Amino acid sequence: MSIAIVTESKSAEMREVKVGIIGCGGIANGKHMPSLHRLPNVKIVAFCDLIIERAEKAKADFGTEDAFVCTDYRDLLKIEDIEVVHVLTPNIFHAEISIAALDAGKHVMCEKPMATTYADAKLMCEAAKRNNKFLTIGYQTRSSVNHQFLRKMVERGDLGEIYYMCAPNFRRRGVPLWGVFMDKEKQGGGPLIDIGTHSIDAIMNLANNYDVVSVTGATYRKLADTAYNSNEWGIWKPEEFEVEDLAVGFVKFRNGAVLELQAAWLINYVNDGGMAICGTKGGAQYCKEGLKLTGEMADGQLYETIVHPNSTARDLFHGETLTAEQYEAKQWIYSVVNNVPPVTSPEQAAVVSRVIEAVYKSAETGKTIYFDEEE
Ligand SMILES: NC(=O)c1ccc[n+]([C@@H]2O[C@H](COP(=O)([O-])OP(=O)(O)OC[C@H]3O[C@@H](n4cnc5c(N)ncnc54)[C@H](O)[C@@H]3O)[C@@H](O)[C@H]2O)c1
């Protein structure tokens, strides 16, 4: 299946695309609206938020002069010439709103994680299929230059057979204190579903392996009550901290490969290494200095450090430097205009949601979750 890799010649098609935004909070203002607004063929023509002032401010900052503003997403979905909807609400609403938007005939970009349950994620995939519309999930790590570089290496076979992966996403002290991130019902969990989801998506996409056999997990809530209940985003009330502060998982794939994953908002851990992918010919790890490679090309020694001072920068278009967020938006709109499947498929994102749910289930029950038994 071809995916939307935008090149100079292919991006010639500049048909106008009208976009509606649902949820005008942090990620809308930090990522989606600025990234869409800079694309010359995109017009953001409608904004919805439960807090009307947020929708109005978004209109003033990023919208067309006559943009529509509302508090009920169903009113936005009635606007016929809106072709694309971005769903940027807390996790619990992703499935309901995305399905409604797909059923209203819109292409949907939904923020990560796809859904709080695998059952909901499957319903979202079905809605995209029955309406013949695109659905993608906002995993912008895939658009980073390091990811794209490594993905090419794996595709060419430079790393050989991939059999060990690890996907740590540790914040020593980093609890998001805006929005509803500590609310278990609205988010579905803590750091695993919030930031772990990015690493799980990235590593499975790098290895191109979605054939999971089993998942074992453990979660902890050990530091949420400590005296230092504050970080750069403010102070939290321990009694409102309903989710884990650390999650750990072990995933086995049908071909024998394994993935160790960790996600923390709070942990006493010296955090100086990131994701690693290891094959029979070579391996790579995300480190503070950049992407480091090793393997048979260097007789097992450290081979090369690819330094990208801003690891999310991409520099492949017309001399433009794009952030991963900008590139994600550009690829997404390219997909819509040119009818090319988006980079992140809903089926892949659904497996990520399934792994996350399985870590939580395993932690709760003390058992390993076998996917074949669950079908
Ligand atoms: N890709 C990333 O790196 C990244 C980073 C942060 C957040 N996110 C994701 O973005 C989503 C939103 O997070 P955020 O940080 O923007 O939170 P936020 O609380 O800042 O923004 C969410 C907004 O949605 C509005 N809202 C809530 N329910 C709604 C509804 N039913 N209809 C319309 N509007 C509604 C809220 O009023 C709020 O303004 C979450 O799913 C989160 O996981 C992704």
C-alpha cells in the first residue's frame, strides 16, 4: 500500500480543503491549528469547544473571517463543505466524535491515543471503512527525521531480523496538569495511554510488526502522593491523581520478537536513553546526542551517531525546515487531496490501543493476556 510521502513534484495539487476543529485546547493550539494554518490550500472554517471562548479565540487566531463557532460538535458536522475534521478532545470522546464525523462523510484526524478501549478503536476502523473515508491518528513521532531515517534502514534490511525492541518513555517528573489527564474515566489511564502510546506506535511501525501474541504488564502509583507533588506544569492534588504514575509491559510477537515498554510521569530514574531496535545485523537507539547505530558494519562497536539537534525537525522540502507536527499535517492534507492512504492507518493505531489495554488488564488481573484467546 502506498502512503503519503510528500515530494516536490507530487505536492503540485493544491485543491482547497475546508477543515473543522473539535476541541480547541492545548494540542489544537500547540500542534494542529498552527500546522494547518500555514498550508496555503487549507481553510479552517469551523471551531467547536465546550468552552465557547476557546472556540472563539481559535477562530480569531486561525480561522476564516466567517468561521462557524459552536459548543456541540454535531452542529459542526452538519456543515457540508467541511471535508476534514480534527478530533482534539480528551480521549474518552475520540471514538464517539470520530465515528459521528466519519458517518457525516468527513475525513478524520483524531489525536492519540485512538480510543480508550480496543472495542472502540475497532468501531472507528469500521466507521472509516463503511463510509470510505480516511481516518488517521496524530502520532507525529512517525514524521520525525530520525524515525524516517531508521524506518528506511529497517525496510532495506540494514538491521537484519528485528528480535528485540524497547520503548521507554520516562519523565522523571512530568505530570500534565492542564485538561483531564489524571481523570481515569476521561483519559482511560495515565502515562501509558498518554505518552507510552507514542513510543509503542513508533517502535511497532519501525519494526513493521503488529502480530502480537501476548502482553504482560504491571502498573504502579508510588510517587503521586509524595511531598514533591509539583513539577513545571504546577501542583497536583494527590486525591485527584486517579491513574498510574508508572506502567511496564512485555509484549511477545508471533515471530518470536519481544518488546519491553515503560511509561512514567514520575519515577526516580536517570533518563538518558530512549527507544532501541535491535536486529541480527545492526541496532539503533535514540540517545540524548541523537540516533546511535551499531552492528556488524562496525564489528559490534558503536558505528555512527546521527545528530539532529532538534530531533523532530525535518528538512526535506524545498529547503523548508518542518517540525514533525508540520510535516504530519502536510502529509495528511496531501492524503486527502490526492486520495492516498495516510501514513498512520487506523488498523495499526488500533493494535497500539489493544496493547495498552492489555497492559492495564494484565496489571489488574495479574495474568498474561493472550490475543488469540480474546478474538
Ligand atoms: N500528539 C501529542 O503529542 C499530544 C500532546 C498532548 C495531547 N494530545 C492529545 O490531545 C487530546 C487533547 O489534549 P489537550 O492537551 O489538548 O487537552 P485540553 O484539555 O487542553 O484540550 C481539550 C479541549 O477539548 C474540549 N472538549 C472536551 N470535551 C469536548 C467535547 N465533547 N466537544 C468539544 N470540545 C470538547 C475542552 O473544553 C478542551 O478545550 C488528548 O486526546 C491528548 O491525548 C496529544
